[in-house]
Amino acid sequence: MASSFGVWDYVVFIAMLLVSAGIGVYYRFSGGKQKTNTEYLLADRNMSIWPVSFSLMASFMSAITLLGVSNENYQFGTQFVAINLSYGLATPIAAYLFLPVFFRLQACSAYEYLEKRFGKKTRLAASLAYTLQMILYMGIAVYAPALALQAVTGLDQAYSILAIGGICTFYSTIGGMKAVLFTDVFQSVLMFAAIYAVIICAAIKAGGLGPIWDAASEGGRLEIWNFDPNPTTRHTWWTLTIGGMFTYLSLYAVNQTQVQRLKTVKNLKSAQKALWLNWPILSLLSLSTSFSGLAIYYFYRNCDPLRQGRIKVRDQTMPLFVVDAMGDMPGLPGLFVSGIFSASLSTVSAALNSLAAVTLEDYLKPLYLKVKRKPLPDLQSSFPSKVMAFLYGVICIAVAFLAQKMGGVLQASLTIFGVVGGPLFALFTMGMFTTRANQRGVITGLLVGLSFSLWIGFGQPRPPLKTLEFSVEDCSDFGGYNQTSLPLAMAQRAAEPRDDSDYFYLYRVSYLWFSVLGYIVTFVVGYGTSLLLRWRGAQGTERIYLDEQRTYINTDLFSPPVARGMKQRMAKIIENGGDVRMTSLECSK
């Protein structure tokens, strides 16, 4: 594909990369110069809510989302927009039931909670699962913009992957969390600019937004009220609301990447405000990206570029639109590619910083304590964090080269989040909402839940996705009917599709149920095994009690409503009827 990049496009694109790298350099040589771990990994806990809110959005809305959601609406219709409701329903659950527990502990790693609640083995198992999840996700997050750059500039995917991975690793490694947060704000602006450039350009060519909406209606793209209870239906209100809630909670309630960001503000109330503010920012970008898919459909309604043979995968549809519709507008293709790159940079930088934190807190510090028999000094811990951020950056680039085998980027990324996130979310739920769950039981639940989720998430064979109709009736504006599309069209007509009922039932279930099913299996097996072990007297050491008589429970380890109930019950034990405010912190004094 011929390059549509001109001089001004390269100027815009290179400026974005230089600003991102420059922010990292600035924070390396300003303030405390990232000498302490608190500054490097938690930005000294003095950030304001605005950059944190944008960062929460940016680390979730990657290039995967910008390319995947627009293609979702182009290919399957608008039903996916219903997922934004689930974000609003899940926000108060994350803000008021889970976040207060992490703030009370003030630990850098979210998985330190699991050690305090269950033991070291649970913490290690969970952090290993998280590490696997984020490495896989980072690979897709880097691969997605490589698709875009190849479509717009003709640049080989390998060079794109190396460029994204290299720049991101550089500023994340040297600048720490402050650099990540402020580059996220800058990159969020570019993400919005890229999407609105697509919408405005399409509206100008269509003569307004009305024709875009009318074309979407005629093409059967406007679907929103699908309440089909069948779990094998890919997108319905039930799959998007329930499945979306569990995916959101596995990210914003207990995921290290987001919890670490929320702990960069000064107190719990500020973190809760940042989480609430994230919802409208996230939904605005999601809804705008959805509409951009309809705008692109208007442009290609009579000549689908994949059937015409101009692109190799559907996720290249939006970048191709930039070539066709904006190629003659200096700087706009550069702005679009900058936005796509920015989305990827913000996501990967978030993951690199969080993986460095988990590796330091969950692996290196315990190992140092065991070998040296003394804790690792804070002033010596920022260097290994930087080394780990760099190494994860290299691993991320390697995985990106493998991501080409994973299919559509949106579904692949949500599948990875679901199959690992659901069981991890169940693990934290058992810790914060039950007193009978124990280490042996929850580890059994986690292993069974992860195995089950990975099986239903990646098992084969699966029925092919049923897309809406695409036309190649009039390709006169795009160089005629490309000959490469003829064998493809003939093959599609010749292939006799198998009936869905021929496939194994769980392989037909919507990918949005993976997180829910993984959660249920992990919770049922984990809690059930805990009760069985307790009945047999084999539950092991209990960590929730503050005294040897096992009368007073450490309420810091439980969700606020559960903790309040415990304090009320314990108050009756004390002769004067006073409130029990005994916590692990007060006992250690």
C-alpha cells in the first residue's frame, strides 16, 4: 500500500514521540529524581485527581479499543455501546467496597493484601497470574498500532512494533509513575483528537451526521435493544452489562495497574473522586469511537475494503479510511497515527510500571529478605524497579510479534482480561467478604478457575463470527473491483458453514461471559474447599485474628460494610460495650 504520509504528517508524529520521551526525561531529573520507590512507583502520593482520572482511562482505552471498537460497530453494529452502562454500575462497587481496603494497607503491590489475608503462597500465585495477563495484553497493545501504521504509511509491522516498544520502555523506565501519568494526559488528548478527526472528516464528506446515521440504519448497523437471554449470543444487554461489570471490576477494583494509579493521590476520598471522574471520560471516548465506526461504514457501505482485497484484517479499516479520506490533508494522517500510537504507549507504560512494582514487591523484596535476612532499603529499590521495567519492555516487544496469531484485537484483549481477571477478582472477593476462606482453599479455587477459564477462552474449534452484510457493488471510487477479492468471494460462497450446534457448547458462549464463569468457578471451588478443610480441621494457619484466643478479627482486611458488622458484633464481647477499633496497625504499636 502506498504511503499517504507527507512531511507534515511525519512532523506531527515525531513531535508526539519526542514530547512523550521528553516528559520521561523531565521527571528523571526533577523533584526527587526517582531515587525512592515511593516516588518512582507511586509519584510520592501527591498527584491531583485530574491526571489520575485520564490515566485510568488511557491505561484501559488502548489502541486495541480505538481500532477494535470502531471496527466492532462497522462489522457487527452498535449493540456494544451498552457496555458503558456496566462501567457506571461497577464504579461505586470498586470505589466503596474494594478501594478502601487497599488504602488502609498503603502497600505498593495490591497482592500484598493477599499475603496479609491468606499467606505468601496466595500472593505469589496471584501476582504470577497477573504478570502473565499483562504480558499477553501488552503484546496485543503494541501490535494494534503496528497494524495502523502499516496501513497508513506502508511501514513494516516489525519496525512499528520496535518503535512503539522502544519509546515506551524508555520513558517508563527513566521517568517512573509521574512520567507515565502526565504522558497519559497528553496522549489522552491525542486519542480524542484522532477519533474526532475521523468523525468530522466523514461528516464533511457525508454532508452532516444525519446521512451517516441513515446509512447505518439501512445497513442494519443500529442494534441496541437486544435482550436475548441466550449466553451464546455474542452481544446482548445481559452479556454486555453483566460481563462488562465483571471485566471492569477485575480491572478497576483489584488489578495492580489501576490500584497503583489510584494510590498516587493523597487520600481515599481523592481516589474515589478520580474513579468517578474516569467513568464519563471513558464513556465519552468509547461512544465517540463507536460512532466513528458508523462514520467509516458510511464511507465504505458500497465497497468493503476487506472483500475488495485492500486490507488483510478488519482492524485495518479505520487506518485505511485515514488514507482514503484524509490523505490529501497535510498533518491529519499524522495526527491520527499519533493518537493510535498514544493509546498504545499509555497502556503499555502503565503495564510496565505496574509489572515492575509487582516484581519488586512480590518477588525481589521477599527474596532479598530471605538471603540477606534484612529488608531491602528504599533508596536501593528504585534501581531494580527500573531494570525490571526495561526487561518487561523487551518481553512486551517479543510478545507483540506473536500477537498476530490472536485474531481481532478487541475480542482477543477482552478474552485475556476475562480469563485471568475473573479468577483473580474472585480471590480478592473471598478475602474481603468472607471469614472462612483460607489459603489452601483459595489457591485450589484459583488454579481450578484459571484452568477452566483458559480452557473455555482459548479452546478450539470455535464457530466463526457472524458479521453483518458487506457490499462491493460500487468500488469505482477506490480503484475498481480489485482482482484479489475474487478468489476470496468465491471461497466464501463455496464454503459450507457448519451449524453452530455442531460445536462444543462452552466454545459457543460469548467471550464476555468468560470473566463471570471464571469468577463463579473460582469462588465456588475456593470457598467450598475452604469449608471442607475447616470441617476436617486442616485449614492451616488463620491470619485474620489479632489474638491467640481468636476473638478479635483484624477488620482492616475486610470491605467496609463487612468490617462494620464485625465491629458491632465484637463490641458486644467487650464489657463496656465500646466500639472495637483494634487493627493490625494499633496492635503493632
